Amino acid sequence: MIKKYSEEKRQEVFKARQAGATITQIAIQTGIGCTTVKTWLKEAGFRSKHRWHPDEIKKIIREYGECRSPKTIQKKYGICKSELYRLIQKVKADQRIVVKDYTVGQIAAIRRKLATLEEENQIFRKSGCGTASSIDDKVSAVKRLQGDFTVHAICRTLNLSKGTYYNRLYRSPKETVFEQRDKYLSPIIKKIFEESKERFGANMIYIKMREQGIITSKKHVRALMNKMKLVSKQMTSVLFNTRTRNYVFRKNLVCQKFKADLPNVLWVSDVTFIRAGDVFHSLCVIIDVFSRKVIAHKISLNNDTALVLATFQEAFAARGNPSEITFHSDQGKNYTAYAFRNCLREHGVHQSFSNPATPHDNAIAEAFFSVLKREDISHSYYKDQQELENAVANYIEFYNSMRPHRKLHNLTPDDFEHRFGLNGIQKPGTNV
């Protein structure tokens, strides 16, 4: 049977609650069960949970830690069993409230230590180096950060002696003449290297620097390039398969004597293959042995007679229709075709052929293709023929006007012809 309480009892409970009594205390005073008290308080809008003051919680936890029985604590503080254990669990979750009371001085010391740790953390982040870094890195970090932090704090964080820092700062030796010279040469070397599109090595850069009147050595240029990690373009080795071919003997007028005292005396030509997209294209070039200048080039999908004919006609017109030229090439079908040989005869050109399976007989053309592929082609990908033609034209312009040639006393082909006095077109009638 449900027990009924009078309205006076309810009011008594409310007054006790307003006076700050706990539910357990109210239950003991009034003789009413805790559940009934909770229900009445909830219906009347009172808080269901008593909010304990931090000092009360400390006292409860201290006594619990001193092995006081839960019943004793309940009677003393008027707290129910579930509420006691709830407070204990809450304290454990909050990493346990330290029973020890800290003094004002100890709290200030803890705050200073935290501020120091935060400062060291910021120094580590901004300096970019740690305790294991070199002394030079640490000294440069101190110089860079001393506007934001004290020198003492930075040195302490990076494990650097203040004496070492000030010794480096005020007693470090001045730059030597050699170091000043390296500072002057390094940007010049880098500029020439970048202008060549990373094609020039130490030898070529040395030649270009001499042209500018800068005196140094190849070894020094190479050392500075290594220091700046400048590496010229290199071509990976390629393996070629050979196959047996039936050659016809044809006259070799050059016999590897690649020397011409005048322009338009000896021309050499060859064809190589370059990939653009998924298709290989044929590149034909004609070079004047006198200046090693590429005087004409053409690109086609087919390696046929039409390609070499078009290249020859371009070169012949560009050089002003010279006479008594010796034209040297390998024994490819495009060069031995009747249409091409007849065209050369009509223009008064003497044709010469390399000996079978002897690439050294056409070494000048082969060397140009090797340089072209090493310095440009092997480092690029071309989507179509137009992109390939633009790249080849740009490189040939660079080769003729900027790249020094050892056989030309380290002059470019254009400079060599200019010094010779090639203004317009020469028409010499001299053989090699």
C-alpha cells in the first residue's frame, strides 16, 4: 500500500532543501525515503543534484583516501552512497585532485616553468634546427631570432654556449679574398648555366666566362658548380641492334679529313629519328664543315628522298647557290636515290659517301646528333610534330649562336663566320 504524506511534510522538505540540506539529510530528518524526496523536489523544480563546493570535495576525497569507511563519510557529510562514488570517479577522470596544497611561490614557479616550455617550443619551431644541429646552423638561428627572443633563451633551448655565439659574432675571421671571389663568380656561373638551359658543363661555362673577360680555371668552375649542385644534362646510354646489310662501293672523297678553309666547300648531312607522341619522326640536317654551322634542317614522318631533297634545297638557297661543293653523307637509300644524286649533279655538287658500317666517316653529323640528344631531346617529351619542330629549331639557334665549339677555338659557328668576314654569301670554288 502506498503511503501518503501530508502537505505539511512536503513543505517541510522544500524548506530544508532551500536551507541547503542534502537529500539524504532531508530523508533522515523527515523520515521520508530518498526516492520520494527526489520526486517531490523534481516536481517542484528544485535541482536534483547537490553541487559540492571544491573544498568539500577535497575533504571527502582526503578522508576516503585515509581509508575512512564510506558509511562514516555518508553520515558526516550527508551524502548518499551513489553520490560519494560518483565524486570519486569524477576526481579519477580529472587526473585526481592533488591533496597537497601549493603555496603561492610554488604556483608562481610552476607558471614560470610552463612559460619557459612554451617559449622553447616556439624557438624550436621558428629556428628550424635542434640540439643536434651544427654550430653554424645554431649561430645563424640565434642571429635570425634574437629580435623575437633573448639570446639567453635561444642558446639555452638549442644547447649552444653563449660564449661560443659571441665568439663567432665578434671574433669570427673576415671573409678571405678567395671567399669573396667565389661569391662574385657563383651567380655568374649560375646565370650562364641557366641561359644554356642546363646544357653547359664546366668546360663550356669556363669558355663563356673567358669571353666576358673573367679569368678563372675549369677546375674552379667545376668546384663551384658542385657546391651549387649544378649538373648539366646527360643522356642515358642506349643500346642499338646491328643487322647485316648489303652495301655497294661508292666513292669517299673526304676520308675523314673534315677540314675546310673556306665556307661552302664541304657539307655533311645525316638523318636521325626522334619520337613525338607515339610516332618516330626523321630529322635531316646539313652542316658546313668550315664553321660547323647547321645551315638547314627538316623534319618529316618519312625518311625518304623527298626529306633530304627539301633539306638540300633549303641549304643551297640559304647559302646563295654556291658552286663546287662536296656533299658528304652515309649510304642511306635516300642519299643514293637517283632523284637526289641527279639533283646534286645539276647543281654542280660533288657527292661523297661514307664507307659501309663506318660511322666515323660521318663523324661531324653524328657528333651533332649526339650533342642534340644529350642536351635537349633526351630530357623532353613532345606531343606532336609541331612541338618537336619548335624544340629542334630553338636548339639549332642556340647551337649556332651561343654554344662554343672546341674546333673553332671556342667560338660559336656564327661568331666564327662573322670573324672570317662572311657578310652575305660566299661562293668559293675551292676543294678540301
